[in-house]
Amino acid sequence: MGARGSVGDLGSGGAILPLVPSDRHNGIVSVRRAVILIVATPCTVLLALWGGSCALRSWFGPPTVDLKEHYKAGAGTGRFDHAAFTSILADYVDARGGVDYAGLRKNSSKLNRYLEQVQKAPFEALGRDEKLAFLINAYNAFTLRLILDHWPVASIRDIPSSERWNAVRWDVGGKKLSLTQIEHEYLRNRFVEPRVHFAINCASVGCPPLRRDAYDAKRLEQQLQEQALAMHGDARWLRLEGDVVYLTKLYEWYAGDFVQVGGTVLEYAARFAPALAAAHKQGRRLSISWLDYDWSLNVQRK
């Protein structure tokens, strides 16, 4: 039903039907899509066909960005201690990424104190990797707070649209931003790092799971690589059956990010999936089937 924080997240005002696979370039085979948008007005039905990388995509999915490094290496020497967030994750996130929201809500003061630290952080003084780790952790912490504010919910999408990804309410170093802005204007637009899509968590089962430790500049490369390898090694996000690659829709929604770095969607995914890399090296013609995205809450299940 649309990527996190995308314009396609229409709430109750309309519905986007599933993309219909036919012939669009994914780098190894061709596929094409048709998108039908039904606008919920008494007399109006809008039908739009979307062929490949059409400008219409910006209506339904996340904005396209030209990946570039905004922060020079070595610029900024500030540090930020995420130990408080690591403590929260270790206490309330299990090995599969499930969150004990009820338990965290009872002791939400720990999360609130961490968010106060985020509010007071000298963001511009932080180094490049410090900024990246800071923004990932802030996004994930804000999302936890968002769920607690509306608890109990079965899905983040049950939260009113105006109070969800586009709500400008989160204080990042003294600047109010929305989750959408943190993701698209900062994480995607200021770093050449598509692995952020495997690190930020939208409180859903379909999202790559939360780690049980906060991202840290000194270990950031290792943590991002571990996260990518774990996700691509899990059938919930990628599996190869014959010549069909069943792949998370993150690769569909953010294809432009992965292509800019990896050449094609499958070539990028193959960096973290040995079986896929071997199939590609053998010259096999592979097709993609997008896995259904599970928007149910990433709550711990016994």
C-alpha cells in the first residue's frame, strides 16, 4: 500500500491498488506496471498507467533522490553517546526484532530521557558517521515513541495520517522535523548509503528488524553490513526459488537508491545474498516477484 512516509499513504482518503507486474526494467529482465489510483470522491475516478520510471511514481511512492555525500569526511569532531538507547533496545527488543511495547510504555521515561538528549544534540558539530548513526537511531526512537503515544494499535497505519510520518513534531538537535523529512531529506539525500533502508524501522513486521543495540559511529560499517546480511539471509525479505527472486518491496519502492550504487536492483541485493550472486554470475535470467509487505505491528509474540 505504499512506502513509509510516501505520498501514496493516503489514509482514509483513497486507495492505491497493488502494482500489476508486466514489463519493467529491473536490470535482468523486463517488467511493466500499471497503477490504478481510485480517488474517493463522489464522482471522480482517476486511472493512471505507470510505465517504468515515469514521473507519476512521485505521486505514489517515495521521492527519487540523487545520492550524494553532503558531509565531507573528517569534518566535524563532535560525538554523541547512544548508550541510553542501547539500554532500551536490549531491554525491550527480542532476537527477532519484536518489541515489548507494553513493557516499554510502563517505563517510557527511559525513552523520553534519550529523546531529550537527541533534542539537545549538537548535530552540525558531529562527524559524518556520527550524523548517520544519530539520524538512524533518532528515527527508530521517534517511531517507538509514536507507537507508545497511540498504544494500543495493531499497525502503524492505524495511526491517523496527519499524526504519523508527516507530522513535524520530532526535535533533532533543536530543529523540528517529521519522520518523512529525516528519511528523505537527510538519510537519503545527504549520504550515499542505501543500507539505511535496512536500518530504519517503521514498527512493522515487513520492515528489517530493530537491532538490540544502537548504531554507533565507531562500529557503523560493521553494524550496517551485519544488518544487510541478516536481512538478505532471511526468507521474510529474500528467497530464491528456481529463477524467481522473491524480494522485499523495499527494493521496489527505493529502486533508484539501490541502482545508483549497485547497477541494478538484483546486483545490489546480490552483495548480501551469496546464492543470488552465484545465480547472477552464472548468467541465469532471473525475474522478481515482490513479497507482500506486512504492516502489522512488530510487537513481541509469544
